[in-house]
Amino acid sequence: MTVGKRNSLAQGSTYLSAVAGVAAEIRNLIESARSHVAASANLALVNLYWNIGRVITQDIQKDEKRAGYGDLLMERLATMLTRDFGSGYSIHNLRDMRRFHDMFEIRQTPSAELDEERKRQTVSAESCERIRIDFRKHYRLGWSHYRLLLSQGDSVRRMFYFEQVANQRWSVRELRRQIDRGLFERVALSKDSRQLVIREKQKGPVEIVRYDDVFKDPYVLDFLGLKDSYSEKDLEAAIIRNLEQFLSELGTDFCFIKRQYPMRIDDDDYFLDLLFFHRSLNCLVAIELKIGTFTAADKSQMDLYLAWLKEHEWRRGENEPVGLILCTSKRRQHVELLLRHGPHKMKVAEYLTKMPDKRILEARLRMYGNLLKEGAV
């Protein structure tokens, strides 16, 4: 190879290297710009929906003495806006936008903040505990995040998940998973926030649906309205009366099949308290309700029920049935020893018919948030 050819090849290699460097820099600029555009569009949409909710709320409040005006306004707005701008402005979505304005407050420009302050006296009672949105801090939250937060009826619960999704940078999918797993309830009722933080960090985001991740512990059944003294039959009847709320507390993908599901074994009749099907797990879920502390007899009874379901109701293509024993209390070593080597998959979880005092609850939530911020674990 001549000297000229070697120089030409070396020069070509230098050019390619330079081009690759420039291309890499431009690629970073393009990706950064795309992210910025997506984030800006996302914030613009959140701001738009909040302001639509503001306009609707203010107009309804001006004519609140006219019976049925609010419903009529929403219906006609939905018809007009859907015709002009598409299905994103259905009556259901407009109601979400109004609730968004009532439950959240977007930080405005100084002059707009003064106007908003004057209007606060006329907003609904629910908005007394509105959550403040600052786009400088909360720019990662999109409309899908806020719609999930709107589904959290209690203001303390809503604030907890808002702070977590902002600080932990959860995706919508992760927020939904944490809500379904009852993170709020577990934090509020945990006596050791430090150990809970450690366990949560060890778990991390889970993409594969596992039966152990589907079930919560504890379950809060305060909506049942049970008095201090009640039987297992009372508990079951209250759940059936409030089935929609019970399904919401269980989490997503649970489908109710039957209460007091009959099983004939030899000459004995048995009745499973509640039978469900879980779509993501693709299996039957047997639920037994217990008043008192979990015992070995409870585990044996569930093993019998699961064995019968596997023998008689397990269909081709489904996973094996799993069990959930709901009790008022449990002892850790009993649960670990009895469930560790059993023939069937099952979970033991506690349930509460009343939430703790609000001050205790808020103190535990603050402690959990401080531990995460301080990186103490």
C-alpha cells in the first residue's frame, strides 16, 4: 500500500469518527427536544383540563339555585364539545375535569393567583383540602396519573399517593400497582416504617403478575358499616351488600362468581364463603372469612377447598386455584411455617372494619415519607 493510500484511509477514518461524534451530539439534541415537547404537551393538557373544570365549576356555582342546571350544562357541553373535538370531551371526562379542579389547585401567575384566592370562598366543601400542583416540581405527572388519583376518595389517601408518585417518579402503571397492592393501608397501619421501606425497596417495580403481589395486607373494609359485635355471617352479608366497594378494595381483575359455593365431599357438605376469578392470574380465587386469629385449622380447611376446586372446577388453560384467608389478626411465625410447604398457593391477610385515628395515620405517613427522602435505609 502506498503512502498516499494510507494517508487517505487514515483521513477517511478521522472523518468517520468526527461524523459519528457530531451525529451522536445531534441525536442527543433530537431526543432531548422530543422529551421536552412531550413533557410540554403533557403539562399543557393537564393545565387545559384543570381550567375546563374551573370554568364549569364557576358557571354551575353562579346558577346553583336552578335545580338540575349542572347536569343539563354537562350534558349539552359534552354533546357540543364531542361533536367539535372528539370523544375526549364526553360527559364522563368533563366530570373528571370538574373533580380535578375541585381536588387540585394549579399554581397560577401572580395576578391569576389573586383571582383564584377571591374565588376560593365559593368552591365546594371538598376542595378545602385541595392539593397544590407546581409544574416546576410535578412536571412528570400526566393526566392519566391525575385520573388515578381522582379515584382515591379520601383526601389523606389522595395526598399520600400524589407525594409518592411525584417523589418516586412512578409511571402510571406503577402507581396503579401500588394502589392495587394497598401501599397506603400498609404504611398507615405499619408499626415499623423502616422495615416497610426496606421491603418496598427490595421488591421494586414488578412487571410479571404473581399471586403474592395481587393480594393486599391488610384490607380496609370500613365501608361495611359493621358494629363492634358481628358474626362471620354478618361480615359475608355486608360484603355482598357492598360488593362493588369490596371488589374495588380487592383490586383490579377480580370477577365475582358466587357466595357460599357448595362442595360435596363424601357425605359432608361444605360451603366456601366467596369464590372469585382473577383475569391476570387466570385462576379461581377462594376466599374464607374468619373472625379471630389465623390458626392451623383455617389453613387445613382452605387446603381442602382448593383441592376440591382443583379436582372439579379447574379448567384447561387456567392456573391452579389460589386461596385468600381474611382474618382479624395473625401471628407471623404461624403464617410462615404453615404456608411455607403447603400443597396449594394461599395468602393470609388481616382486615380492618375501621381505620385508625386520622392523626395517627398522618404521623405514620409522614414518617414513611421522611425515611424515603432521607435515604435512611
